[in-house]
Amino acid sequence: MMIDAHIHFDQYAESQREIILKEMSLFNISHLISVSTSLASCKENLTLAKKDKRILPAFGFHPEQVLIDEKDQIHLFEWIRENRDHMVAIGEVGLPYYRNKEKGLQYQPYIDLLEQFISLATEIDKPIVLHAVYEDAEIVCDLLEKYKVTSAHFHWFKGDKHVVKRMISNGYFISITPDVLYEKEIQQLVHQYPLEQMMIETDGPWPFEGNFFGEMTHPKMMRTSFEKIAAIKQLSFEAVSETLYENTKKFFRVE
């Protein structure tokens, strides 16, 4: 069995959603953790989840975009609190590493917003799904430690060995995308990170290269990721798939 630990299901075209939902059982996919990027995205994911119980929504605000003003932030946080019983996590939240690299941003407002999300995760007792790579991960670790948050999931993570060791020590989870098939940086991360703190994802509809070039990103792609992780870890496919499935169920409290 497989759970896609990080997918933007609301961003797929309706016809693509229908294909994925129809084929989930065929490829032994039990659930999709559908993360949100804005209040509108949160609402769409909630609507999708009410139509199909296999869709488990996370509510948040993606950092790689222009910040909303204080009034809209308050509205978003109020909405999340009101709908806490319909979500499995806070997410996707974090810091805008790529946008900052391109444009050069004033970072403190983004850090302040992330701190509010971490505080909220503590307040409503939910795990948190993070977009935090390279040097940003150090800032995020500082905030997580400040609030004593351990249920943290760094999706599609990249970073140096020092921060990886810190994340492992703190019990944080990572998730691996299909680019593990062709990206040496991700393969090295899989080699270093404990299987017991790992999940698997697609980040769909984000497209992939290699064998998947030109294809719609589908959760069925995760099977090849399992195979590659098993090869790197020198473990059986069954051991890897079972461990990562149970990890994801436990992290997101999936029954």
C-alpha cells in the first residue's frame, strides 16, 4: 500500500483528478495528503475531501508567493481554526528559498508568518508540512525547537549534512519524490536518512524528468521510488514499502 504524503490535488484539472481517483485502488494507493497553498486552495481541498474520504487535506499558505496582508492572514488563521477537525496537518508552509534567490526578499515577514503557523500547529495539535531547503532549514529548525514541535515533515528536502543530522536528531520526517531515480543529491539523502523517518510523495502536479518526462504526475510513480530507495538502502521492496506506509499513517494519524 502507498500514501502520497504530499500532493497538490486541488491544482489538477478535473479530468486528471478523475483519472487518479479511479486508478488509486488499481495501484494500491490508499490516501492522498493534499496540501494547500492559500485560503482558496484550503477551501477547494476541503471540498474535495468531503467528496472522497481518501483525500486528506492540509491547510496552509505556500511561501513561494507574495505575502498576504495582515487582515488576510488573520482570516486564514481563523478559517483553519474553525476547520481543524477536517484537516490532518498544517501545510504547506515554510520559507521562500527559490523566490528569494531570484528576487531578493525581506525575509523577516516570511519568518514571522511561519512562526505563527508553527505556533498554530502546537495550539491545535497537528503535524506541520514544511517547504524549507538548504540554509532555510536551519531557521525552521530553530523555530520548531523554540515551540518544541517534533511532528514536522520536510517535503522534497535538500540540504547539507549538518542540517540533516540535526533534523534526524530532532525526529523530523522527510519525503522522497520520483526524482530519486535520477538526482544524486536525493539519492545521497536517502542513503543518509533513517528509513524510520521517511515518507514518499509526488508533489504533483509538478512534472518530473527522466523516465517520467512528459507524463502527468500520478501517485503510481511512487512505486519506482520505493524500488530505488530499496536499492539504495539494500533492503527488500516489501520492507521499504511497508515501513514508509506505516510511517505516513502514524505521522498523519491515518486510521
